[in-house]
Amino acid sequence: MKIIISNSSPDPIYEQITRQVKAQIISGDLREGDPLPSIRKLAHDLQISVITTKRAYEELEKEGFIDTVEGKGSFVAMQNKELLREKKMKLVEEKLAGAVEEAKLLGIGLAELREMLALLHGEKE
Amino acid sequence: MDNAIEIKGLRKAYKSFTLDGVTFDVPRGYITGLIGPNGAGKTTVIKLIMNLIRRNAGEVKVFGLDNLRHEPEIKARIGFVYDVPRFPEDLRLEQIASALAPFYPKWDRGRFLALLDDFKLSPRTVFKKLSHGMKMQFSLALALAHDADLILMDEPTAGLDPVFRFELLEKLRALIQDERKTVLFSSHITSDLERVADFITFIHRGRIMFSAGKDDILESWGVVRVSGGGLRPEDVPGLRGYRRSEYSLEALTSDIAAARSRFGGSAACDKASLEDIMFFISRGDTHA
């Protein structure tokens, strides 16, 4: 598991952790059943509060990304393929929403945005 | 959550300063920072926990035991690090350790030597030859070597350079890998606590202003800035202090979300650092 915490980021630290862990699960870098470091170990490695890592793990658990077994630790949860795809879709949606937001600030209209998107999509193929 | 320290209604009156109504808990298994400006009463609180001075009223429980009635057994489980460690100047570090060891049933000489090695201190060095930072390291090594359940430190990072400070904080984080260990340390260097502390207790003019989880504080408190005279401090939701200048009003709020929805884009709403909080509460024009 790789996590980098930025002190200057406007996002709370627990969110930085959940975002990075989720991304690694979705990308497959972290696989089903992989153990995560303990809450206290992660806090120590990142030099942050135990409460922060605890909260990050709680969020990940609530969203079904990880399971915590009392006395054994936390593991990457069984990922339902359907659910995983849905989560990835949501990620794409979020990123698009961000792009739309930026475009609106610059006064870029839908037609122009479509053109840009088509161009980008074509390039990658 | 169980507590390593529970303090209720603590009072200590001096001629020119009174600590009063001090009530807060130090949760076991975490690092708690006691912050406040110079003269706020941080050292007085720590001395009262250690029973180094007589209290006028109130109660202090350490490990669930009254700190006066169970003083010896409590102290055997506390590692106390003074802001300026004092030991006989001409003794070698190993001699000081041997003299103190009998007071601590869980003293571990091997661990002590390993810690000195960690800190690159020689047990044969004479105490007076140590720099301030090295004295702090030695003092912490003593506390850790008797396997203290509670590390109590008064301004441990004051006067230390960033390298020493970072190393000390790292040791504290390592210590609470064991969830039965607890750390309480006072500091006016808020950046040290900003990252490493789990809980923050803020003391000002002998009274506790708040005591809460550090994440909760840093997420919900904020500073609102508006230019011109259009805004009255009373209009800021959750107002905790403000400063007015010719051009602007800056206000500290404990509810930045409410301030954001109230002012929208007409004010700059930023997160507050512990330093901001300390500044506005103690030096601002007024505090609510």
C-alpha cells in the first residue's frame, strides 16, 4: 500500500488516505484479501494521529472496500465485480463533473467541450 | 474510551494567577497536547498531576487512582520529562541511571543502553557535557527505559532544533504503537502538535477553553476574513475571537461550515491552524 500525505492539501488527511486506498483497490494494486497495516502502524509510518487513520479505515469499511476482523486486522474486502464497475463509473463521473465545472468557469460551452472530449477519446484509442 | 488521567474541578490560587475549574481527561493509548500561551497554566497543571505543588481544590486521578493517596505506585508508572532536565552535573549518564533504577520496578538496563545508542549518546559521558537537546534525549531515554505507562512532559520541544524535535515526536508515536501507553505533553509550539497529537486541550488564563479531538478541531474551526466595515463580529456564527484592523475584520469561528453557508463568496473562509486558534483566543480583541 502506498500513501502520500500532503500537508498543504485542502482535503482532510483521512480523506487523502481513503482516496488513495480506494484508487489502489480499483486499479488492482491492492487485491482481495490483502492485509492493510494496523491503524497504529499506519499512523506511526505517516506520523499522523491514530484517530485520523482510524477514521479513514472506518470510512473504507462503511463503503465496503475493506473488512476489519477483530484481533486480526483489516483486509481488502471481497469486491463484487458489478459493484467495482459501478465504483469506477462513479469515479469517471466525478472527474467529468470536475472538468465540466472548470469549463464553466472558463465559459467553455457544451459543444466545445464535446469536441475536446471526442478528440481526447480518439487519441487514446 | 478509558482514561489515563481524569481531572475534575482543579484549583490552585497564586497571588497573581489562579488556575480554576480545570476539568479534562487524557484518554489512554493516545497523545494529548496541552496547549496555551506562556503563563496560561500548563506547567501548573502538570505539577499538580505530579503532586509537586499543593492544590486548593479538585481531584486528579491517574490510572483510575487518586494521585495523592496512591502517589508512589502512580509515580513508578510515570515517565516525567522536565522542560530543563536537571541531574547532578558531574555524574556519568550510566551513574545517574543506576541511581534512579531502584525506584522503578520495571527498569530495563538493556533498553536504556539501546535508547542511548539510538540517540548516539555514550553512557560514559558526563551530564554537564550534554547540549540541551541531548539532555532531553537522555531524560526521555530514562522515562522509556522504565517502561512507563504514562509519559508526562512539560514543554519538551522548547529550545530544540527541528531535527531533535522531529526525533522526539517520532519516539512518542512509536511508543503509542502499544495502545496501553499514553502521552501528555504541554507545548506552545503548536506545529509539533498539529500533526502528532490525537487530542488537544487548550488552556488560557488558568481555564480550559476546549478539549477535543485534534481532527475535529482542525476540520470545524476556521478563520473568516472580510474587508471593510460591513460585518460585525456578532454576525459570525460560532464566534470565538476576532481582530479588527482598518481594512478588514478577521474572526475565529468554531463552525466554519455555518460561516461558509452564511457568507458564501463574500468572505474568505479558511481552515484555522492551532496557531490561529491560540492567537485569536488569547490575543484577539475579544473572545466569545
